[in-house]
Amino acid sequence: MISKKSFLKVFIGSFFIQAAWSFEKMQTLGFAAAISPAIKDVFKDDAQSGNLAMRRHMSFYNAHPYMASPVLGAAIKLEEAGMRGECPVDNALRFRSRVMAPLSAIGDLFFWGALRPLASCAGILAALIWGLWGPVVFLAVYNVFHISARWFGLKKGYALGEAVIGFVTSLALPRWGARARLASAFMLGFFLAYGIRLSLNMADVRALAPSSIAFAAALVLVAVFSLLLKRGWKVAGLVYLATIPLIIIGVLFF
Amino acid sequence: MSGNLLFDAIFISFAGALLSLDRTAAFQTMAGRPLVSAPIIGYLAGSVQAGLVVGVTLELLLMGDLPVGTYVPSHETGLAVLATAVTVAAINAMGIRPFNPVGYVYTSMAIVPLALIVSLPVARAYRFADTLARRFNALIFHLAERSIGAQSGAINLVKFNLYGLVVFFAALWAAFLLTVFPLMLITRSLFSGAVFPRFLHSAFAGTILLGVASALTAVGTSRKELVFFAAGALASILMTVI
């Protein structure tokens, strides 16, 4: 068993898994550095085996950064088992290589593709309603899941070993991701309608354009922009397209 | 805000480089996202409200730019830092004060489209600096690999890993120093005593609608359009009734 101090060091190290990210080796050094306090602890009576274990962990690794935590936990468990002779010494390495791709896919889909848009939409909507509480809401929504994933991922990985993959699968993250995306779409719709209402109030033109008409007009423009984005137009290009003509019209006629 | 543009630019660049670390190198708490980093830079530059307007706009626009595999997405933190610095520099040059009737938020909304037009091409420099740091980090890996010797291997690896953090920080700070100050200086001279550009609000509305479209595309699920429309219609009806 590794000490609580080493466990905590690995947890802290998991936040720096991409500190030395490179195109050639990606997260390899970060993973090796994060696991190193535990390796030192496991092989405290056999420094030579400890160094060999460290060399093994310097082989290629890359996955979603938060998904490194269950892998780290399971790898420590497997190193302990290897040290006791209960499994081949390179079992941790094989496990790492086997789970990298599927965990990357799950992490990218859930954290980048669903949770981050959800937190962003919640933060943007909160910013529109409560001003500076928006960034706080964004950070809170995102990091409740993020920090939990790191902490419980590491704990479960260390407790379950290779079986942690079954645990990650049982969380049904893709299903929750789909729900989060629908919630994001809902908040975006609310943001647009509420934003239009606020701008009409600000510009004091409610009598000229009721919010329902303004909302319909905004929907048409959103649909046009969505279509252009789907056809491969870049956001930066569309920023120029959406703003420069309006600026020129403004300069000429107002 | 000190009033000295050079000192402000150095301070903003330092904070921007620190916030940029959160994107890839450390923590990934999303403190580097525009919605958080822009108000922080706005606060340091002298207007947290202007930062919030920039942050909301960029968060919407860049929601779908994901760091998957070896793809390095656009440097949203850098863009937020630069666009906020430019927006606040313009507001200050125009002589708008927080308690001015026109207001910081209203003015920033008009300035943001211009700030984005200027910042978008310049922000490529931050992506370039980020890419350079990632290339340099390969050297650190090879040095670390060689260092695993008897007894001290574990300690050395942590140290080498943190060198990568320093490389990321140095590359970004240098890129910010080279871009933030000149752009703030140019903005101040261009906007000095300028008339409030009211017409630019239409450009801001266009940018926000593009942002909503970009965010909706990023959400990427089959029934999103239906849910989006239903939520908007519901909100419109509720606000009309209430």
C-alpha cells in the first residue's frame, strides 16, 4: 500500500499531466512524473526495480487529461501486484496502452464535447442575468465534475485496478453527455430570447420591434450562420463577414 | 490600472501568460476560458464590465474549438486577453468613466467588434508561441529520460515536468509582451477623444448571433435545434406575459 502522502502527491501531479506536453511524446513525461511518488513508495526497498519501473512509464502515453486519474490509480495497483510477483511486471504498461484510446474518446466526448458547453452556456446565461456571477457559475458547474473526476477516478483506479474500466463504463458518460448537450441548447435558446429583450429595452425600441419579431429575425440569422459553419466556414472569417459590412454601413449612414 | 500604458501592458501580459497555463499545461480548471480570463484582465486593465462583455462574446464564438489529439485550437485565452486590453484602452481613450451615463457596458458592446477584428489575426502569434513551446518540450523529455539514474529518478522527473510549465509560460509571456503593448498604444492614439460609435451596436448584435450559431453547432446533438427554438419561444412568451 502506498502512503496517503504519496497518494496526495499523485493527485496533485495529475493536474500537471500536460505540463511538458510535446507533439512527439504528448503526456508521457507528465504521466511518469505524476506516478513517480507512488513508484518511489512501492519500490522503497528496491531502488533498482523502482528505476526500471520509471523507465517503463517513460513509454508513450496520451489520453484525455482527466482520464489519466483512473489510469494512474490502476497503474499503481498493478505495479504493487507486479512487485509482489502476482502478475507480470509490465502489466501496468500493457494496461495503460490498452485503455488510452477508449478513455480519450470517452473523455473528449463528455468533458470537452458536453460538460464544457454546458458550463459555458450556464455561465453565459448567468452573466446576462447576474453580471459577474457568470464566470463563477461557469467555474462552479465545470469544476464540480472536473475535480470529482480526478479525485474519485484516482481512488477508484487504485481500489479496483484493471476493473476501473468497468466502473468508468458503468457511469454511462455518453448518455449523460447527450442530456447535457440538450440542456446547453435549451440555455442557448433562453439566452437569445432574454438577450434580445434586454437589448430592446436598452435601445428603447420595444414599440418598433416587439421581442417576438426580433426573436424571429434573430433565428433567421442564427440559422444562416449555422448553415455556413456546417459548410466549413471558419468562425474568424464569419466574424469579419458579420461585422465589417455593418461597420461600413454605420460609418456611411449614421 | 496604473495609468502608465507600458506598465499596464507588462502586468496584463504576465497575468495573461499565467491564465494561459490553465489551457493545457496545468490544472485545466477552465480559468483560461474567455468567460473567466477576460473579466480578470478587464479588472487589471481598469474595467471588469468590459472584460465580461468580451468574455461572453468570445466564449460563444469559440465554444466548439476543441483540443482533440494533436490539434492545437485557437488560443482563446490570448484572444480574450488582447481583445479585452484593446477594448479597455479604447474606452479609456474615449474618456468614458464607470459612472458616465453612456456606461462602460454599453460602450464596450460597441467596441468589441472592432477589438475582435484587430485581435483575431494577431492572436495567431499565441498559437505559434504555444506550438513552439510544445516542440521545445520534446527536448525536455529526452533530458528527463537520460536523467533517470539510481535513487533520484523519481524526484528528477517531477522537476523536468515542471520545466515544461516554465517553457509554456515564457513562450506565452514573450508573445503577449510583443503584441499587447503596441496594440494598446495604437488603440489609445486612434480612439483619443473619439465620438461614441453608437452604430457599432448592430455589429455587436451580429457577432453575438454568430456566437449563438457557433455554440449551437458545438452542442452537436440531433434534437438541439428543436430544444433551442422551444426554449427561446418559451422565454419570449414568458417575458411578454410577465
